[in-house]
Amino acid sequence: MVDESGLRAEAEQRLRALAGEHARLRDDQWSAIRALVVDRRRALVVQRTGWGKSAVYFIATALLRARGAGPTVIVSPLLALMRNQISAAGRAGVHAATINSANVDEWDLIHADVERGEVDVLLVSPERLNNPDFRDLVLPKLAASAGLVVVDEAHCISDWGHDFRPDYRRLRTLLADLPPGVPVLATTATANARVTRDVAEQLAGLTTPATSEALVLRGPLERDSLHLSVVRLATAEQRLAWIAETLRELPGSGIIYTLTVAATQEIAAYLRDQGHEVAAYSGQTDPAERLAAEQALLGNRLKALVATSALGMGFDKPDLGFVMHVGAPASPVAYYQQVGRAGRGVERAEVILLPGPEDRDIWAYFASLAFPPEPVVRATLATLAEQGTMSTAALETRVDLSRNRLE
């Protein structure tokens, strides 16, 4: 029989270490922790940014490890998110390590630490799930010994999320191979009712035996601290001038989102010429420069990062004072995800959208790149139908598609 009052007291103590002496568990946080630690269930938590989803899995990890469970495996999509998670894990009293494309030289040492039981949390990028060596040599051991599996940004395993991270689809294999009784937590702030239902059904369908539904804990998405506004200006030049002037008045530091890599560089250069401390940030920025830029923003040494969506999920700066968009994101969901970076630890944060007439054309262009033209797809399928199973390298020689487009 589990002493739930004692368990909750221990959980509250871990939360205070993580978030401060005045922190108290929310009801749904405790419900999720209890489901994982006591009932060893599968759960989906859909809560707004800044709600404390990471606290759930770090506290659950600490409680499970104290009771002899294996390490927690967290599938996490972005390096910025991993860095913040490792820092938060340390505050919660758990030792975290990560395996991703930026620390290849450390993988062997980390694997050894995991096997010795010295790692409480292992953060893995979704691409590792599709790496042959990792999938065949490392993943089976992790699945056999894991005490908890966490899928962060779990909307990516639903059908609409595949374009963002195709390798999230490999999670079905990982979850299906888990021993009975290993709890699974999926978390996201970005899931409508259909996506929530889809992810919950996938979690439940992978339960062995499949006798219980996944626990779904969904809260409101409102953020009282965010004050949204739209500024419509006729030309790109007018928008730039307005941003340069307005930056002098906005509180604290923030993020200026753009739709393209080129725009991050152009806008950052213009704002620097106007005397503002800003830096460009995108998926093409050198990893060391990206880390330095994140740290500069966290330390308030920059007024803003001019960034693409590469600076997104999980970047945690509680006192971020504003988020500005130069160009509208592709969807309300994407917009909500990005503005959620602001206003977590301040009473008021400004969220400003500066749409342009070119926005629709930009997104139409990106959409045109998502899939090859229909005739090329049909020719590729016909080749496969004729030849049977083929490697990507062999198929590449027979069709008019590059390796990346084929994959």
C-alpha cells in the first residue's frame, strides 16, 4: 500500500527545490505524478506554456528513482529545449545527460554512465530513434531498463506533426517494445481536440494489455499576462522603422520572429545599425553561436534575438518581456506556441504581430517544397512496384529525386 500523503509531501519538497520555496503542486500536476509513480499509467498532459509540465516528469523521475526504478528517457525535439531541461533537472536533484547531434564525441561515455546507473534522465533527440546503431544497439537496452518514458512536444507524433519531426513516428516502436508496467508521459502545449484524441489513442493502443485508456489532463490555454496587438503597415521599410523605434519602449528583452533565415539576418543588421543590441538566430546559425546567443538573451545582454522558429519550443526565460512577429506564422497553433515564450514570470508581456502582404506567398512556397510534384511521386511508386524493395541509394539512381527529397 502506497503512502500517498507521504509521497505527495516528497513531491512538494522536490517542487520547491525546482521552482522556489513558495511553489505548490497544481492539482493536475499531482494527478499526473500519481498516475506515473503509483499506478504506472500512460498519461497525456496538455497544458499552456509555463504551466510546469517539465516539473511533472522531473519530480516523477526523482520519486521513481528513489524507489529503485531505472532511468527516465525523454524524447525532446530541440537543443535549446534540452539545455533548459538539463539545467532544470539539476535543480530537481536528478542527473540528466543528452545524446544529440551536437555531442557525438560524448556518446560512448554517456552510454557507459547510463549502464552504471549514474544517469537519472537521458534526453534523446528523435533522430536518434532512426539511427541504425542507436536503434539496434542502445535503444533495446534503454527500453528494457527505463523507469519512465517521456515524449515531449507530443503533438509531433500525431499525423499533422510529421512534417516537423518525421522521426517522431519511430516512437510507436519504442513504446510498443517497453516492458509491461513502464509508465509513459506525453506532454504538449500545442494540441487541439483532434490531436489530443489522436495522441491519447496512440498511447492507449500501445498499452499491454490494452485494458485502460491513457489519462488525459487538459487545462485552459489562456495566459493573462500576454497582451496581444496587431500593427498593419504598408511596406517592409515602414515595418522595420516602426520596430526600431518601438524597441526603445518595450520592456525587458524579447524575441522578434521572422519567416525566413534571410529576414533574420537583414532585420538584425538594420536594428544593429539603429543602435540596438540584437543577434540573428536560425537553424543555419553555428551551434556554438546559437548557444552564445541564447545565453546572451537569458542574461539580458541582448534586447532581442531576431529568430526563425528554430528558437521555439522549450526556450525558457520567465521574464521575457515581448514577442514580436514580422510576418504571420503559418497557423494559430504555431503562433500560440511562439508567443508562449513570453510573460511566464512577469505580470505583462507585449505580443505584437506585423503581418505583410507577402506572408501568404512565403507559406505557399514552403508548402510547395513539402512534397515532390505528383508525376515524380507516381514515377517513384511505379519504380518500387516494378523493382520491389530497394535501398534509398539504389532508388535514387532510377528517379528524378535527390536523396533528401526521397527520404
